[in-house]
Amino acid sequence: MSSQKSDPAGNRDLANAVIVALGANDKGKFVSCKQGLEEALAQLQLAGLKIVARSSWWQSAAWPDPSDPPFLNGVAIVETELEPKALMQLLSRIEDALGRVRSVRNAPRTLDLDLIAYGRISGDLDGLYLPHPRASERLFVMGPLAEIAPEWRHPDSGDTARDLAMRASVGMDAAPVGQGAF
């Protein structure tokens, strides 16, 4: 898969969109963070998810500690038959398989896969909170989402991805990067 946008979601039913955010700031066993993120997308497909749209990769300083290596982030809209909890378990298994080591909160990581939204579901699903409780504040999530689905509406606030990206307060340096991104 190339790192360019593919199949923008403009004509899709965004009310039912399943949105996964991807991020990394430690290349681990890969040549680059980009290669690790591309492999994560490939693993999603191998697990039976259909990637219907994906953003370009965005770079931002690490948060909350900008002295850590910078992050590479992106967003994918997927189709799946998995229920939200099963999808979250799959994302965790892919993180583990690709070398994610959980140490301290917000430590550098080879892969971070977050379930941002699952259609219009809102609330606590036995410890899984949907939509992701902090995603709407993060430019490194809302920027890539606005790139592929600017009219997606947050299940709780009703705000569009475009509006949320413009109002984001975390990761304000996030911006799309070129082909050679780390």
C-alpha cells in the first residue's frame, strides 16, 4: 500500500464508519516507523478488515514529552464484522505481534492502534469507551481523519472531523509528511 490517500470516504456512509488511528515513534525491528505502520495496515487486512480509506502519514512531536522521538500517525476507515470489543482485542494482538512493549504510559512505542469510533456507538462498553474519549482534541488524529472524511460527525458532539481538527488543542504541530517520512 502506498502512503498516499486512497479511496477518500466522501461518498461513504460515515455514520457507520469504523475508524482506527495508527501511530509510532519507535521503529523497533522495522527500517522506519512508516514501514511498521504500513505493516500494521497489512496485518489489519490479513485479519479480514477491509480498508476503505486511509490518510497520509502525519508527523508531530511526542506528547506529552516532546523530548521523546516524534510520532508518525495516520487514520484508516475500515469495514469489519467484528464487534467493538473483539476489534479492540485484534488491534492489541497486532500491536503485540509487531513488537509493542507496554512500559510506562506515553512511552515511545513501535505501534499504537486505537479504535476511535465504531459507527454511532457511544458510551462505556465494559471498559472500552467509544468514541475514543480524547481523540477529538488531537490534531494528529482529527487532521488525518479530516483529510479522508471531513464530514464525519463525532457521535457525541455532532462536530465534523474538519471542525474538530481546526479546534484541536493537542499535537498542534501535526502535519502531513512526504514520501520519505521516517
